[in-house]
Amino acid sequence: MDFLTCLIIIPILTVFAILFCKNNKQVRLVSAIGMTFQLIQSIHLVIRYLFERRLGNTAEVLFQKDYLWFESLNIHYSIGVDGVAVAMILLTGIVIFCGIFASWNVQYLSREFFISLILLSTGVFGFFISLDLFTMFLFYEIAVIPMYLLIGIWGSGPKEYSAMKLTLMLMGGSALLLVGILGIYFNSAAGGGSLTFNILEISKTHIPLSSQYLFFPLTFIGFGVLGALFPFHTWSPDGHASAPTAVSMLHAGVLMKLGGYGCYKIAIFLLPDAARELGWIFIVLTGISVIYGAFGAVVKKDLKYINAYSSVSHCGLVLFGLLMLNKTAMTGAILQMVSHGLMCALFFGLIGMIYGRTHTRMIDEMGGVMKVLPFLSVAYVICGLASLGLPGLSGFVAEMSILVGAFQHPDFFHRVATIIACASIVVTAVYILRAVGIMLLGPIINKEYLGLKDATWEERLTIITFIIAIAGVGIAPLWLSDMIGSSLQIVIDRF
């Protein structure tokens, strides 16, 4: 068994082990053990990748394996990773590990809950290691489908509506994506070779410009639906608000990153001419996402909706950076994917923990929480500071790289778009500081809060893990940005 396939095998074995558990305690224990091994495997992958690069291995992807799967259509189980994929795998390992502990108290159908959660992560890991378009699409669907059950069964509020809306929107995006992938496949022989789904082989051919004009919008919008691209973002706030805590963590922290990664790996990398010519259209849409999401968060009073609209803004910034098509901005976009995944997952985790004690998510109904829940409150402040781009935390280096890279374009259009995107930082400060001021500071409104207990051991483990990662990326980002930048150079050279 090759090294990368273990990232798929470990969660599958964990699921089988859960099937034989006799009670909730065993289910939690097996899930925690399995995802701890998965996190260790993810960290091991980062170390091995960096070691290979330092030894002078300059291959486009490392640890590549290829097995013929369906000969008549030339479909392969082809896997391998570059620096971007390694960063995403590490992010996924951290979020699913913390998500298990954030779900420690799930009692209703806990076996089925943890199985669905781990299957979702299996699809995500498979997506990031795939080099075959068909295999990648297969894992994409495996990652998306469990969301319907996780929200529809274990969610809250209008959960059936939210689950159905999410599913229909993402299925619409998948339909566009499938057409785009098949279009790329049937144009992959333009250079005289054979039809192939292999991303590396397709990148060496030149797909006709007319075909690129057709399939670039399909693939970018198809993935952009999951990346909360305006105006296809409307499923995201409702899905976040109704999802249980761990599902919100994986949804915002990992699943939405499939959209950004797919836009980079397929739409931009394989269709570079169309990306250069049509990119301005999507720069406008992503700019709207950035501003609209920030102002949407300002007017909301429900903590989950505030964070959900914040996600729309930050994910819009990811796509905005990718469309700049230069190394600085694209590196910042990938860093923003990592940063947003960590801080947004922590935000949703903290919101779930606070809601479990106060039984409300409305900031107007809370006050003085800092006095009774100091550990959770301080963690919320740290996460908020990361979100608004405080130097020393992950959000600063990511957002600055995007905005500096975007401003490198000398033309009027890109400069104006960059200035508009910069304005979102000020709006972000408004909704973050407002929530902190109303909810955490000031007098205690509800005297029942005086009897609340602060974070438990599993909650502290989740929070500390995220804060270490957020501060680690913010304080020492060079190893990560260098790993990402070296892989992005291959993409940049196509423009």
C-alpha cells in the first residue's frame, strides 16, 4: 500500500471499526484514535514532502502512483501531491481531529453521526491527492453527499430546508462541473495524443481557445458554488446556521476549500488562456462576495450567521487572489484557505460550545460572558483578531499577500478591485469587535450565567490545537508559503 492511499484507508478502517462498537463511549474512542492517526499521517506527509524538496527533488508532484482503473475511458486511480495539496491535507487533518472532540457529547445516533463525519473527510482527502479528473470528481461527490444527512438529521432550526437547499445548489454546481470535466477530457487529445483524465498530461496539451472559453466558466462556477461565489452563495449561511457544531467546522474549515482548490487546480491550471481573458468577470463577482459577505455579517445578530457571512467574504477573497494570476496573490490565496479553514472552524466550535451553555446564539441576549467563561471568551477574541488580520496571526500574512499581489497589476481595473477588497478589512473589524463588545464584555444580563462551567478537557484540546496552528502560521509562515509558492510557479509559468 502506498503512502498517500493510507490517507483514504485510515478513515475507512475507522468507519468499519465503529460498526462493531457497542456503545457511544466506544464510538467516540475509536473515532478519536482513528483521526489522531490521520492527523499524525498528515503531519508525516508534510515532513516527508519538505525533506524530499530539500534533497533536490523538483518533480511537479511527489509520491505519485498510477493504477489503471477503467481502460476503455482511460480512467486511472492516479495520485500525487504538490505543496498546495499538502497544505490542504494538513488543514483537513487538523480540522477533522478537532471536529471529533467538538462532537464528544453527541448522543443521538452517535454511531451514524461519526460514520458520516469521517466519510466526509475520506472524500476530502481523496480529492486532494487525486491527479485524475474522474477520480477527483468521484471523491468530490463522496465529500458533499454526507452533508445532507449531517444537517438534515443532526442539525437545528429549519434543518430540512437548509439541507435540501445546500444539496440542490451543490448538485447544480456538480452538473456544471461534470460537463466542464467531460469537455476538458474530450479536448485532451488536441495535441495528437489519446483522451485522458490525467491532470498532468492535460496540462501539457493546448486545449483550443474556443473550448476554453466554454469550459472555464463551467468549471469555475461549478467549483465556485462550493466556494461561496456570488450569487451562488445563498446555500452557505443557511447550511452553516442549521448544521451541528462539528459539521459547521468541517463545512467551513475544509469542504469549502474544495471549491477554491478545484478552481486553482482545474479551471485555472488546465484552462489558462480563458482564465486570463475571462478572469475579469469573476474578479467582479468575487469582489462582490468579499464586500457583500462582510456587510451581511454586520447586520446579523445570530453568531452562526455572522460567521457564515464572514466565510462568504473570506472565501471570496480566496477566489479573488487566485484570479490575480501572479505568484504573490495566489500564494496568499492558498494561505487564506489554510487560515480561514483554521479560524472559521474554531469560530464555529466556540459558537457551539457557548450555545451549549447559554442556549442562545443571539448576541443581544448575552453579556458578560467573559466573566463566567474566560477560557472560551479569550479563545473567541483570539480567533476574532485572526479574522480581522492582526499581525502575528494567520489572517494577516494571508490577506496582505493577496492584496499586495493584486495591487501589482498596474491597470485601473485591478487597482480599483483591490481597493474595494481592502475595504472589507474595516467592515470585518466592525462585526468582530461589535460581537466581542456585546457578548463578552459589559455586565451579565442573565443571572443564570453565573452557574455556567467553562471549557471541558476535550473542548480545551480542540481550542488549543487550533490556536497553536493559527499562531504558528502567523508567526512562522515562510515554510508554508515557500512550499506553496514553489508549486504555484508551475501554474504561473502557463500565463
